[in-house]
Amino acid sequence: GTNGEVMPGQWEYQVGPSVGIDAGDDIWCSRYILERITEQAGVILSLDPKPIEGDWNGAGCHTNYST
């Protein structure tokens, strides 16, 4: 699933479940697919941790784990 974050245009999505070293491969594949989708849609993708000036929460590449 996906959910919106605090900063406008900031989204989070889930990858997995992944086991062990496969998690790294899954994340890279996910990022590649995201880049291709945004290219086709004409949307600008930024992986900058603070893409908008102001008093916003950063997008500091946090990771959530589910056990």
C-alpha cells in the first residue's frame, strides 16, 4: 500500500516481504520501477531528503520493519 506523508507531494510505499539480502535487491528494483513510472507519467521524482524549503519534516529515508 501507499500513504501520504507530511510534506506536499511526499509519498511512502511498501516493498516486500523480503528475506535477508533479497531486501536490498527488492529495494533497488522498486526504485528502478518508480523512476520508469514517473518518467512515463511526466512527474518529477526527487530523492532529496529536504526538497521543499520551510519547516517541513524531512524525508530522511526512514525504514519501517514489520515482524
